[in-house]
Amino acid sequence: MTTILKVKDLRKEFGGLVAVDSVSFEIQSGEFVGLIGPNGCGKSTTFNCISGLLEKTSGEIEIFGQDITDKTPDKIQKMGLTRTFQHTRLWRRMTVIENLLVPPRNQFGNTFFDKIKSLFRHNIKKLEIGLFGTNIITIPENKSEKNRLIKAFDILDQLEVPHMAHNLTSELSGGQSKLVDIGRSMMGDPKLLLLDEPVAGVAGPLALKIFNNLRNLVNETGVSVLIIEHNMDFILRQGVDRIIVMNEGGVLMEGTPDEVRGNREVIEAYLGSTGEEE
Amino acid sequence: MTISLGEILRLLLSAEPLLRTGPTASAIGLGSYPLPLKDWWFCGSQVEVGPGSSFTSANECRSSEIPLDSPSIWISDILNMGDPAPYSVLLALICITSVIIVWLLLNRVLTSPWGRILKSIREDEDVAQHHGHDVLRNKAASLALGAAIAGLAGILWAWKLTGIGPSFMSPSSTTFLVWAAFIIGGAANNRGMVIGAMIIILMESVFNVLVVASSPDLPLYDTANQVDKVFIWLVSEQWEVTKFCLALLTIGLVFRLGKLVEFAFWGTIVFAFTAWMMNGERALQSATNYAGEITISGAGMAYVKLLLIGSLMLFSLKYNPKGLLPEVPHRPTRPNGGEDA
Ligand SMILES: Nc1ncnc2c1ncn2[C@@H]1O[C@H](COP(=O)(O)OP(=O)(O)OP(=O)(O)O)[C@@H](O)[C@H]1O
Ligand SMILES: [Mg+2]
């Protein structure tokens, strides 16, 4: 077990408003961690600071032992972090499958020649261009593009939306957009996945399945997942290793689901209403 | 960004002494540069062109008494033109070939990994950056590709004009037209772009002919005159316009037409104010002739062109915002035989 994400005394101010105040936590490799807290307590802001979208006011953030101050989001993604946004932001005038094909790493190859080749030789079937039955040019299939496509369709299968592959993402329903967003974030082979309410608005059974799939993903590939989720049923019962509870910009407590359930402070601060529903 | 950079470059280059090598060395711009394949086009491959030969230049070949065995003669025989085919025919052929090549290249790039990354940056560059793509680099690369294509077009254009100067590129005759072409034809669609460009260029040449001819029996001549007259009336007879606006205001108030009242109210104020400022004098003093009449020569056909293109763009944006041919998204199908890959 190595520490993959280390946040220490993170502070973020918006003008006069302190959104996040001395938040510290760590995520180990292969951990499935939940992040909960009432609305406006600074969860998304913490994500934004980690992923490089916002500049932190003070504090330290280390990913894979490297400080990420002054790193742009694309550099941070290349280090192995992928995040989703709370308000799903898909590329709307592109198809679902195109959306999934953008994040994969190293799509152009390394050498200059590979890069030029990736512009023109990206067909997934052998292309034979000819006149009157003779072949003039044969363009062989591109293996890596084919593999990317296969992977994308597999992920759509898992998320139960393969029939939407060729729709524009602007045509998707809210829940379907969430699913495609999760799929897109998995296409980049992250080592650390930050998911901001990924299953809000997804129907119960499918949301359960997504939690199970995430659990399996963690077990099989050893990625770490940090997930923000308001639904206590999922966060307390669906195989999350550890929960970080935030309140009013700070960390209230950390612990296993059982510890969190037993903590009176948490129940008062957050579970109050949702806790009774269970 | 792109436009301002281009403008900076243009100003810098217009100070460059190497580019002042026209017929008169002090003039900015280039001229009398050699045209590609011109000798071959008029003289064929058999005839030597040069100081020692009987033909010293391609123009001599063209006007030669005995028809030479040259491509321009072949084409003119096929098309029954009589004279040797002009050099612009060869240029047209070169242009069509380049359009086809650029078309094929761009279509290929559009569905490539880079193409979809550029599209994702167009849609939401924050998210594209969060998925590991350097926005600035990709934008710069696409700018470079676009500039390369524009450069190619510039070469063809320079060959057509046989001389160029920085003043040939005015925004209303270039940038604006390109923009109009893709709004009308359909952005992000190569076919739409070509169709849009054709519409615009056809309109251009029709109107250029009209401007030059500018005689009363041409279509739209009257319209142009009317527009001119209305404009002259608006700027020179402000008190009349104010009265007209007041009349409109009354009509609006009587019939309770909110929009008309608003329009007429502001019209009254603006024109009354300008009329007061001008002290009742005619605004177009400098354009009046000795008899105090305002004259505009040539019935402003050039403006009718811009007016038409502008309204075409407006209608296109309002009723068909995606253009004639909208973008076609890429829909790769699931590859079969996935297991072995
Ligand atoms: N860009 C911003 N500018 C100004 N204030 C902001 C900005 N983003 C967030 N805030 C403020 O920071 C605080 C924390 O917001 P944040 O989005 O992190 O909450 P959250 O924990 O994700 O809540 P929720 O559960 O509703 O998503 C809020 O008070 C919010 O108003
Ligand atoms: Mg949030």
C-alpha cells in the first residue's frame, strides 16, 4: 500500500468566503473511499483543487508523491488522475462513442512518424482503395485504434447503454449522461479516480451495479476511487472501504462505514434526515 | 486572436524592404514573379523558351502564328475556343486538384484521434484538458494546419492576380466573406463549406459585374437607388425624419402597439437631437455638388452586395443555424472479433 493522494491543510477562499479550511486526508492505492457532507461543505471545491481546475489558497496536495502546485489539469491527468464534474459536462455535439475515444492515453504514438500515421491510418478495418477491381492502395487496419474502440464498447456494455453509442450526447437523458461520463473517465486508465456524485439521478438497480463494478474495478486493477455521494444507502453498505465526512469546509471525521454510522456528530451534522429514511 | 495576430504580421511585413520589389522599388507588394508551368502551358514541351530561342517568353508562344503543340492548344481544341486557352484554365485545374487533395486530407484528419480531440476542445476545453489534452498545443497545431491551407490558397490567389499588395486583403472582402461562407454552408462540414464558398463567390462575381456595369436597366439598380435615397433623406433631412417618427409614435399610441411606440420614441429623440446639433443644416455638406444636390455615383451596387450577403447570413443564422449541410458526427461501429485483439 502506497499513498497515492495526500492532501494537507488545504484551504480555498473565494473572495471572502472560505469554502475549504484546513482539510487533510490521504488515499492509499487500491482504496475505495467515500466523501460525504452536507450541501456546500466544500467537497466539490476540494476536488477542483486536486484536479488543478482551481488554484488552492494554501496547503499541500501530492499525487503519487509529487506536488501538484503549478501543474495544469492535463499534466495532472497524465500523472494518472481522472475526475468527473458534478454537473455532467459531456462534449455535446459529439457522439457517445466519440466522447469515450478522447481520453485514452498516447493516441498519437511517440515518434514523429507515428504521429503523422495516426492522422491518416486510423481505420479499424482494412481499407482497399481501387478502381475497376484492382487495388491501388491498401491501408491496413490500425490495431491500437481498434483496441480503443473495443474497450469503449465494452464499457458501454457494462454501463448498459451500448444502444446509445451513436447518439449525440446532447440527446441523452440526465442519467444516461452520468453513465457516459463515468465511462469516459474510465477510458483514460486512471490510477486515481475522483467521482463527483456519479450516480445522482441514476435508477437504483443500475446505481447499485455501478457501485459493484467500481468495487470490482478497485479489486482487480488496484485503482483508487474517491467518490462523493449523498445516498447513505450506497455509501454505507456498498463496499466502500473508508468514509471521509466533511462539514463546513473541514473534515469532521474519517472511518469505516460502521464507525461513521455509529458517530453521533455525523448523525447530527449530516445523516439527520437521510438517516431516518433508511 | 488569429485576426489580430494576422494584422500585426501584415503591418510588420509591410515595413519589410525585401517585399518592396515591385515594378517600382518603393511600392509595397510583389509583382511580376514567374508563374508556374506558364512556358509549358503555352509553348509545350518541344519548344525551348529563352533568350537564344525563337520564343523569348510564353506570351510570344501564345501569339504565335503557327499553333504550337501545347496544352493550351489541346484544351482550346477540346472546348472549341479558337484562341489558345488562357493561363487561368491551367490555374483552375491546379485549384481543383488542390481542393480535392485538401478535402481528402481533412476528411481523413476529421475522424482521426486528433480530429476528435480538436472537436472535444471546441465543445468544452476545460473538460478536454481534464482528460489529458494540452489545449494550447492542440489549438496552436490546428491554427498551423489552417494557416498552411490558407497559405496554399494564398499562393494560388497570388498566381491568379500576378501581383499582390497588403491592401488587397480588406476584412470586408476576405475575412467577412469566408465567415459568411461557412455560416451559410454549414460549419464543420467540408461539403457545406464548399457550397457556401460557391454561393458567396458567385454572388461576388455577379455583383462585381453589376458594379462595373451600373446602368439603369440592370436588376436591383432601382433598389440600390431607393436605398441610397432613403439614406440621404435620413442623414440630410433630420427635421423631416423627426416629424415622421412623431407620426409613427402617434399611430403607435393610438393603436397601442408597444414595439412601434418604443421604436418611434427613440427615433424621435435621436433625430431631434442630431437635427438640433446640426442646427438644421444638411449633414452631407461635403457630398453636395454646386447646386446643393447630393449625388452618389454608380448607384451604390457595391453596398447592395454586402447588404444581400449580410441578410443571407442573418436568415441563415435565424432559420437554419446549422447551415445548409450540418456537421455529420463520426459513428464508428463496433469492431468484430474483439477477443483476439
Ligand atoms: N467558483 C466559486 N466561486 C465562489 N464560491 C464558490 C465557488 N465554488 C464553490 N463556491 C462556494 O464554496 C462552498 C462549497 O461549495 P462546494 O461546491 O464545494 O460544495 P459541495 O460540498 O460540493 O456541495 P454539494 O453537495 O451541494 O455539491 C459553497 O458555499 C459555494 O457557494
Ligand atoms: Mg458538489
